[in-house]
Amino acid sequence: MSKLTVAIICGGPSSEHEVSCVSGGGVLKGLDKKSFTPILIGITKAGKWVALDENYPLAIKDKVMPTIEDNGTRVELAQGGLVIDGSFVKIDCIFSILHGEFGEDGKIQQLLEDAHIPYVGSGVKASADAMDKALAKELFSAAGLTVAPGIVVHRSDPHPDANSLSYPVFVKPSSGGSSRGTHKVKSADKLTAAINDAFLYDSKVLIESAINGREIECAVLERDGTSYASVVGEIVVNPQFEFYDFEAKYLDDATTVKIPADIPEADAQAIQIAAMQAFDAIGCAGLARCDFFYTNENQIIINEINTLPGFTGTSVYPKLWQATGVTYSDLITALIDSAINKAV
Ligand SMILES: Nc1ncnc2c1ncn2[C@@H]1O[C@H](COP(=O)(O)OP(=O)(O)O)[C@@H](O)[C@H]1O
Ligand SMILES: [Mg+2]
């Protein structure tokens, strides 16, 4: 069989631009070059699509995160491929590893659908639904999964009566990421400021009971219609952080992932089943990372699902699969195969 051409797309306009670059560099390195020919495409923060050569620096160097610079080349989507500086290149599959806005919310997925190019991961609707935490929680509940009790406030709604809530609560934008705009509120007098800050990120805000539990993550991989769950891992946040906030996520040594999580086998299995149910409830494809709370009373509560989780060689999603026996390179191949088989 002749080699297939895979375009890797990274960067993008979201606040997770840099992480996406590192993920893109990982996919490029991990891609099985015997089966696939890579084409590397970057999207600048301003949204320009550019062609990059394979040596473009996408690793963290001296603690500086990579970014996509506008190098003057131009890339456009076309039917079945890309037009790179005016020349058409047929593309067999797109591995877009853009996190957050535009990449994870269904927008690029719609463009790729319109161009009839197979792509890795969830489709337009599942991507959009997963990105909207309030909506995703409704779908999880309807599928029988337990979610954190809470209320949704729209920008035009009056704020809830601060004295009617039991504290602590978490206030967060319905559509967000990297814990931006997310606050643990411990008393009624701090509620308004937290809600106002969360509204900077979205017009819909969640106010949830703070769950006192460990954070457990499970990776789901779907191949040809069947989903598989990885071993589960626990996010262990350095106790100097109040919760898994922005700094804890991105500062060195602030967090570790314990794989497998040290929890009873039966509960680990229940989390794996819940992860696959969550994947199906949203209608995901390819990959997703499901994040749970696991309480001292052994209760399993789903927090959220990420349809394009961090995908660097050391990110949680690939690490969970590594521990389950799937190498980074095999994972990439499986995702591409699944995307291509779905499209035919
Ligand atoms: N209801 C909750 N109870 C306890 N902790 C929470 C709750 N909601 C969010 N958190 C904390 O905030 C972090 C970020 O919230 P999350 O909903 O996962 O948003 P993001 O998409 O930004 O990761 C979680 O990993 C967790 O540490
Ligand atoms: Mg999260």
C-alpha cells in the first residue's frame, strides 16, 4: 500500500496555542513514517494558516513555549486537500491537534467536513456539545452518570441569592479551559466577583457544589465504532495549590499523574465504564479524555470530557494509553486509521 499523506495542524487562536504546538511536535515525531508522509501546518494566533518544514521548532526550549510565526507561506483548505502556496496537495487525513476555541469546539471540524477530508477525533456536534459544560452535564445525567449538583446562570439572568448557597462552590465559565475564570468560592461575599470574572470567558456560567474528592482521568480510544478505556490515573496536585488551577496545570512540578490510580479495582472499572458511557452520551469519535471526581465515599462523579486533550508525549492522554500497552506511535496510527475508515 502506498503511503498516506497526513497533515498535522497545530497552534491556533486559542489560549492553548503553545500547548497545541508542543502536541503537534509530538504527533510529528511519533507518526509512523513508514506508513505516513507528514505535512506540517501551523495556525498563527491571528488565525493565519502557514506551511512549516519538519524542523520547525515545536519543543519547549529553555522553558520557552513554541509558537507559530507567520512565515509568509499561505495554506488554504480545498476539496480533498490543501492548497499550499498555490499548489494543490491531496491529503488523506488531517490530524488537527488544536486545543480550545476553534479547534475543539466544532469550528475546524465543520471546515474539514465541508472540504471532505477525513480528520481525527469528534465531529462538529460532539465537539461543540463537549465544549459546553452545562450542556454536557445534561447529556451525562440523561445517560445515568452522576454530575456535580449546580445551577447555570446566563449573562442576562439575575445573580442567584448568595446567601441561598452552601459554600464552598465552584464558579466557572460553561465553555472554557485551562481553569481560566474558575474560582473556588468559600463565602457569600466573594460570589459576585467570581461570577463576573467567569462571565469574561463565556455568557453562561456554572455554579457547582465543590466536590471533595480526588481527580481521576480515563482515556477513551474509539476504533471502528468500538470504544476502549485506558487504565485510570490520578492527578496529584501539589498541596500548595487550592485546586487544579491554571498555574498547577502549567508550572513545572506542580502536578504529577499517578498511573494507575491507587483506588479499588472495582471502582477503577466503574470509572472506565462511565468514561465510555460519557463518550457515547456526547457522541464522540476517535479520542477523548474523561475527567472524574472520586470522593472519600467512593462516589464517582463526572466533571468533564475533553475531545482534543493534551497530546504531547508526556501528556496524560498518551501516558494513560502507554500504561495500558498502546505506544504513542501506535495510538497515532490507530486514530488516523479510525478517521479514514469512518470516512469511506
Ligand atoms: N464542582 C467542582 N468541585 C471541585 N473541584 C472543581 C469543581 N469544578 C471544577 N473544579 C476544579 O477546577 C478544575 C478546572 O475545572 P474544569 O471544570 O475541569 O475546567 P477546565 O476545562 O478549565 O479544565 C478541576 O480540575 C478541579 O480541580
Ligand atoms: Mg478540566
